[in-house]
Amino acid sequence: MFAVYAESFSSDEPLSALTVGERPDPVAPDGWTTIDVKAASLNHHDLWSLRGVGLKQDALPMILGCDAAGLDEDGNEVVVHAVVSDPSWTGDETLDPKRSLLSERYQGTFADKVVVPRRNVVPKPASLSFEEAACLPTAWLTAYRMLYTQGGLKPGDSVLVQGAGGGVATALIALGRAGGLRVYATSRDEAKRTRALDLGAHEVFESNARLPRRVDAVMETVGKATWSHSVKALRPGGTLVISGTTSGPDVDNAELTRVFFLQLRVIGSTMGTRSELASLTELLDVSGVRPVIDQVLPMEQAADGFAAMAGGDLFGKVVFTR
């Protein structure tokens, strides 16, 4: 079958490690099912995999891709949940210490077919295209969990989204507005600030600019470059939810005095559960909110999508189709 995979690693030139070609058809073990992939979306995780981050040498060659939408063995339209937990694990699968993502221990979704545990398949609403649905399992699910599970936000609350433009950030803006939140967003780029307004943000600001009010929660995916601003933007008792550190994990000023004096909550968030993915698809079905897609490419042109992500000039998701 056709696949996009890593055959080696390169920390300096990750795109040189990307291979497009044929791989053996997958065989589904007991309790697993084969999905015919119709669309799959690109994540930073895939680019890091080419650098050898989170992927071991003895796992190569590894088909990349965490997210997919397609047809199950009965012809049903489905979305694939990317978090594979241990079969004996019960409860929130994101807390399973033995969990992994597709394309880490198990072959990923950038291929004609992918095999996944049967429990990892969620029905796709007919109102969502395959391309739209393929954006949900990582970036949009991460955003949904940040806002409504870890953040505990409710209609009328205010939220700051740092770094508008990335896949998670655009999802946070759209889902926040759909959930009745007052949404502020920041970006260094004027064009991305304008697009954040179009997406549903009530107000936008340059990075690290003073806000008109302190917010109930901040959604942080940038890390070092925005951390101090995120802490200062919170009202007393507010919540900072972090799911990524695209500008680096080490901060010069952790603002610890402000954290304890104002009794702020700092909560980590990673991916989401199958039930949260199902709730997310229902929210999009009834609200009409749709993922922001920067570009759709045939999977044969995957290298172009990887290059666009590496260059950082994206607003929304890159989707590959079969």
C-alpha cells in the first residue's frame, strides 16, 4: 500500500528523513480493525518524529500520522482516536503510563490503510467532511479538553489564547466562541490577528500586550515566549492550561510569587479521551463550527505539507487526502 514514513532520523534536516512509497498492507490483530483512510492531518508531532523525538530507532521504518478519518470494515464513516492505551487500562486513557500515539509504537495514518483498536473508532457525523474530521483527533481534541475538561470553563467566562495561528490555537478560538466564552487572542503577526477575529475572537492583541481585563483562564501552547504574560493576564484564582511549548520549555521567570499569592491554578493537558472526541464531534455537528484548514494536498505531495509546517507559515491545519 502507499504510505508516508520515516526510514531514518535527521535532527538538522528532518525533511530529508521523509520517505514516500510502498509499505506492506497492515494486518489487524484480535480486537483491532482496519480503516481505509480518506483523509489525515499533519501535526508538529510528525515533524518531531523525523528528528527522532519520541520515536525509537528500532521502530523504523514507521508510517507517520496520528489523525485520520475514513471507512471502517463495514463501510461506516469514522474518526480515529489517536491515543492507544493498554488493553487492561480503565478510565481516562490519557493517564495510562503505557499509552502511546499512533506512529510511535504502532504504524500511523499517512497510508491507504491503518489498523487501530476497535475501541479507538468514533462515528463521523455526516455533516463533517473527511478532511474536516481528520483535523479533530489531535489538535481539536487537545483544544476541547483544555477548555472544557481541564479549564472547566462555562458560558460567559473569559479566555486568552496565546499564539493564534497554530492548529491547537485556532481550534481554541473557534471552540471557545462556540461554547459562549469571551475569547481574546494574541499573535506577533498582524495577518494572523485578523484571521483570529474572523474565526471568532472578540479582541486580538500583539504578543505580550496588556489586556483590557484579567481573564478567567489562559490557554498556553507557546511556552517560554509567552509564559510570564500568561500568568500576569489571569485574575486571582484563575487557571492556566498548558499543552505545549513551541517556543521552548525553559522560562526565564516562572512568576512563582504571583502564582501562589493570587492562588492561580496551572494545569497540564495532553490530547483527550475517546468520549471527549465523541463529544467534540457532536459539538461541531450541532454548532456548525468547522476546523480551519490551511491547505489540502494529495498524500503523494506530503513533503510539501511538511515543508510548510517546518516554515511556520500556516493558519490552521494541513490535510492529506487519498
